[in-house]
Amino acid sequence: MTSQIKYIFCINTGRSGSKYLAEIFSHSVNCISLHEPEPKGNNRVMRRFLNGDVLPMQELCELKFKAVQSANTKSFYVETNHCFIKGWGWFIADHIPQNEIGVIVLHRNKKEIVTSLMRVLCSPLLKRGRDWMICPNIKAPFTQPPVRFKSVKLGYLLLRFIKMFFKRKPSSKKIWKFLPTSPDWICKYEEECCDWYVNEISAMTTHYKRKFPDMRYYDVNIKDLNSIEGINKMLNYFGVSAETTINKVVNKKVNTKSRHKK
């Protein structure tokens, strides 16, 4: 059954080592390994899907499958895009048999993820966060979002407006790129949203496994991939072998940006 796996995708939150995972597979035998190739599946189409409008994401998944087929010139296609679980991953089985799909569920300490998200200014209250993360005002979350005021959706929208007000405030404009200028209670809410986001991905993963039981799943903590033994254990699970160059990337940090500059 292991030899049937031809496509390997990844469930992760982002800021959890997914780019490092792509590097590992790029130094593996007969693998095409990509991190976030086009179409990514983020931004508006992701938000529409999470709010119940599935058609645009289904159409994007068709484009994704064509792109995968075009790029897949070797035995294994690997993509570590964390938008997989937030959209097109739910439709990929319409194009690829489940028994040909492997899914790596990549874990990292939640506190470390939240700290990393906040460090790169990736909050649901900011555009970059909304483009990549699950926001508290989605239609049907699996877990209870952080509650502010009486309504989760109203509170979230109000706090987002307040956040943008502080961003545009003339006195804070010059330092916005370097320091968060919002009140502490807004920053606290952002941390709560990021914490909830990690929990929501976990709950979504449980549901995904139940919906697609014939895919092969491999749960791993990013720390376990900091040794050649841990890497080989994962690769062997999918019938993949490491190249002799694998030592170049073992335990090597990638995607270490401190703040997003776009």
C-alpha cells in the first residue's frame, strides 16, 4: 500500500516548519517538493469557502490539480502549503484517488506558533492574517471562537476596525512597521485569536481524517524532524528515500523572517 502513494500534502497552521518540510523532500529521491505554489488557495477564495461558498474553491481545486499534474515529473509530488486544510484539500479526492494521497500532519508547540504569528504581524485583525488564517467570524467553526462583546462576529469586526484605526493613526505611522501600537487588550485579543486558530486547525484535522479515511496520515512534531533518524522514519513511511545531500538541510532553520514587510 505504501508504494501507491504518489502525492503528499501537509496539514499545518503555518509558522510550524512547513517550509523546512518542503526542503527535506527536495533532498529526497524522485520527489518534486514545493511549499506554496500557485494557485495557493488563500485570500478571498479561502474566506468564501470558510463562510460556506464552496464553488470558487472547487474551481480553484481543479486548477490546482492541473498545476500539480503539470509539475509532477517524478514519482512523488509533495506540497506543504498550509492552505490545504483550509480549502482545496477538501476537494482533492475528487481528482486523485485517496489511496494515492499521503498527508503529513505537522505539529509544533502551540505557544511557539502563536508567538511566531504575532512576531510576523499575522493576526486575523490585519489583512495578512485574514488572507492566510481562519478568522473568528467564519460561518460554522468547529470550536468556540474568542468572545468579545455579545456577538462573536460583531465583536471581531469592531475590534478589526479599531486595529486598523491604530495602524493609520499619524502618530504611530512611522513605527508601525516595527512595533504593535494597539492597546494591550487588543493585542491580547489577537493572541486569543491565534490560539483559537491553532485549536480550530486541530479540530478541522480530526474531521478531515474521518471524511477521508483511505488517505495515509503521518503525525509528526517538527522537533522530531531535527534529526536524520526522525526524517528517515517519516520518509520510509511513505516509501521515499533521502538523497545523500539531505544532511545539508537537517535541523537548518528556514523562513526565519521576523516581520512581514508587504
